[in-house]
Amino acid sequence: MFVSAVWEEGKKQGWWAEMGVEAFKEWLFAAHVAGELVLARADLVAAMEPGRVAASEIVVRGATFHFVVQERVS
């Protein structure tokens, strides 16, 4: 799922009412590093909506992510 879609749904549901989008992306990356969820890069961006790709982009330490792939399964 695009990061921006997760952000939009969470805002609609009130899950992160006080959090800005950049803080949300930082939180997602920290959860990825901790193994709590998986982030992935969009490879075929030419076939995707450019605005959605740009809004979803997380760039950290030379790595780029656009998707939340799955939550960690306990």
C-alpha cells in the first residue's frame, strides 16, 4: 500500500491527529528498522500516478521507500 494512502486513511480515522506527514514517515522508517513492518521501493514508477509516488516517498540513508508492504506477524 502506498505510504500516502496509509497516511490519508490514518488521518481520516484520527489515528495520528497530532502528527505531521514527515514525522509519520520517520515513525514508519523507525518501525521498519525495528522489524515491526516492511517498507519497499516502487520500481515501475512510470506506470504509477506521479503525485502518489511523490507523496509516498521516504528517503533515508540513501534508501528510498514508497510502500508499506506488511505488518510484522507475531
